[in-house]
Amino acid sequence: MREYIMALDQGTTSSRCILFDKKGNIRAKAQKEYTQIYPQPGWVEHNPKEIWSSQYSVMAEAMTLLSEDEKIVAIGITNQRETAIVWDRETGEPVYNAIVWQCRRTAEQIDKLKEENPELCAYIKEKTGLIPDAYFSASKIAWILDHVEGVREKAEKGELLFGTVDTWLIYNLTKGRVHVTDYTNASRTMLFDIHSLTWDAKILEYFRIPASMLPEVKPSSYVYGHANLGSLGENIPIAGAAGDQQAALFGQCAFEKGDAKNTYGTGCFLLMNTGTEAVHSGSGLLTTIAASCESDDNRSGHVEYALEGSVFVAGAAIQWLRDGIGLIEHAPQTQQLCESVSDTKGVYLVPAFAGLGAPYWNPYARGMMVGMTSGCKREHFVRATLESIAYQTCDLLTAMEKDSNLNLTAVKVDGGASANDFLMQFQADILGSSVMRPKCIETTALGAAYLAGLAVGYWKDKKEIKENWQLEKTFEPVMEQEERCLRKKGWSKAIRAALYWADDEE
């Protein structure tokens, strides 16, 4: 009987299921996009039931590709992280749509917190490793409790549950028997003390969130429960869970202090393993918990940490080119268009469609195209869009090197847009560092699979997993230093223009 690990990759725009073998090769894959809901400008929602149904359907599709002598031995889950879902403890019915990590509806509430309670802001940063922002789950939960009729009363009676998407999927996979999350997802709520590994009562009190709503928190490699999926399989261990970026760090085998990866998904996320030290940033980066194993002595503080920089819009900008303004028909087309021109004709795009993340943290910034002349064509706009992803990553790397006192000479990359050779070469050029792309760029799902496989003994240890990592291509910088400086100077001017617009809005 041939055995595989099932990875459920629940992302911002689609649900995917990938089956991996022992060498980390993909045996089967299925993907389904689902509805993006925009009730107001800056608001982003998903239907929790559609999240679950789309995830279940791709599980079924992937399983149909297996033969009778093949089976699934464990399930690992990776997910969009800060997205908040609240549902009825008894019925399992959501009380409101999922409020997505990109949603900015609570920006004013966070502004009020910063203005009226700077001491609590400092406390939040110290305890959670996060900068108070509408990006995280805390204010999203509070919004649901305060704005959906009858919900706060039910929450205070202990009738409601909260979860990030991993928790929601595990709850449904176990038919409501298990309410749990892992350390990585808990660390993104802005409610979790990443040092004591407990929910923080002081922060919960400020946001008026009952502790009874919160899931139990476990390591990322751990048997949380078992899924009974009828014809798809009975009693399958759900044995791994991690937020998408921590899963990608694990999937890239970035197990040592100083190892870094950058994931090019809907957003763009640069993470660096800092070992058992929680490095606090002075440059607008976040301190977060890296994926952990059941064997770790987590209660004694032996979890590992990471520094993280978050770009809100990366692959989503390419989707905007396709669906928003119709400049392309499909994403792979961008490489040819970018390579057909030598530069952007001085055009810069700041894709601040949902504000700016690290290191700027300005929720009021909006997208801006600058430097246009009558000579600008479609190709220049497309190239400026892809280059914006690389510039934002460069901002993160500069901040990360400053905080860690490490010079990162190479960065491992993954995610859908990392398949674009133009983007990867420009990324190496603008960083002045090597960019290393593995043969398997599905490292987010692979990380979830590794975590699950470790928990059930499918893989013996991290050393065995590390032997699976294979380099597909290295991109070396070829841009002259003078040219690099000029282009980065132009990007800085474009950022200042976007921040000026934000100030004017205020």
C-alpha cells in the first residue's frame, strides 16, 4: 500500500489539496477559487461555508486520482492566517462572514487605541510581537461582537467559538468535536503571549473578547483529532497545522537560525528563523512563532521564533492586472510582456490597495501609479506591477538585516509568482543577493505535509526532510550598483507620494 500525506492549503483566493509522497513529490493536486466579498471600500470578507465546501471539494477531487493501493495516512493544514471566523458552538453556523486579513474596517478602532492608550500598544508589542494593526484578528473579532445583532450576548454566555481558518477546518473535519489551533496561528491574533504561550487576559479585556471563545493551542506538529470523511477515508489523523508563512518556512527546510525565505502569494512574506530568541524589531517588522513539533518542550519556552515582514499586495497585483483592468489574460503572460521592454519608462506602481504593511504600516495609503508619460505602454505598466513586488521585498530585507545584524546573501523563494523568471531575476538584481528557487515551489503545502508526517512517523526527523530539498535555479544579481541605487531611489519617491496621499486623506 503506497502512502501519502494530504496537505490542505486554504488560501486567500482559493482552496487547494495536494498529496505528497515521502520524497516530497506531488502525487495529486486540486484547486478551486472561491468568492471574494467586498461590502465596502477597504472591506474584505469570505463566506466560511464556502471556504469549507471548496476545501472539501478539492479533497474529494484529489482523492479520486488515487488508485486502490494508495491511501492517506495524515492530514496537514496551512491557511490564510489572521482571518477571523465566529460561529455558534452548538450548531456550527457562522454568525457573520469571515473577516479577511486584508480587511481595513477596524483601522479607526486601532487608531483610537494608539492615540488613547500608548501603554497598551507597547504592552501588545512586547507580549505578542505584533504592531497594533487592523491586519490582525483581535479587532476583527471585536467588530463582529459589537456590530452583529445579538452576538455579544451569545458570546458572553459561552455560546460562540472563534477560530482562524485552520481552527474552522479542523472543527468541520472532526464534525465539531475539536476546537484547536496551533502556536503559529495563535501568534497572529494579537491576543496571544508568544513568551508564556498563553492567551493574554489584559488584551482580551481591552477588546472585550470572552476567553471561552478561544481555541486550545497546540504545537504545529501534533495529532489534533481524526477526520471521518466517509468514502474519502475514515479515522485519518489531522496531525499538522501552521499559518501559511510559517508552513512555507518549514517547507523550505529553514530550520537553522538565520535561514530566510520569501513567499510570493496573494501577499508577499519574508520570514527569517531567529531560533529560540524572540528578536524584537525596531524597523516595523513582526516577531512571530515559527512552526514547532510535538517533541519540543513548548511549555518551557523551547519554541522557535521568526522575524517577519508582510507585503499586503503581491500576487494580488497580478490578479488586478487580469481581473481589474484587463491588461493580461493570464498570469504567465506577464513574463513575456516584461521582457519585451528594457525598463518601465520611469513608471512605478505602489500597490497599496489595502494600505501598506511593513515597514510602513499605514492603513490609509492607497494604490498609486507615478512617473507616467505619453510613451508609456501596456508593457511598461505590467512591468512596473511586477517590479513593485520586488521593491517591497527589498524594503523588508533591508529592515530584517538591520534588526538581526545579519547579512542575508541568499533568499529561498516559493509561491506562485516565484515561477516567473523575470520577477526572480529582477528580485536578485534589486536585492544584490542570490535568489534560490527549489524544484518544488509548493512549499507552503509541503510544510504542512512535513509537520503532519513528523507527528505520525511518516518522516523520522527534520534531517530526513532536509534531504528532500532540491534547488531548481539560482538567480544571481547582474545589475550594476549605480543602476540599482537609481531604481531604488525612484521607488522611495513613489512610496513617499503614496504616504503623502494617506496624510492628506487624514
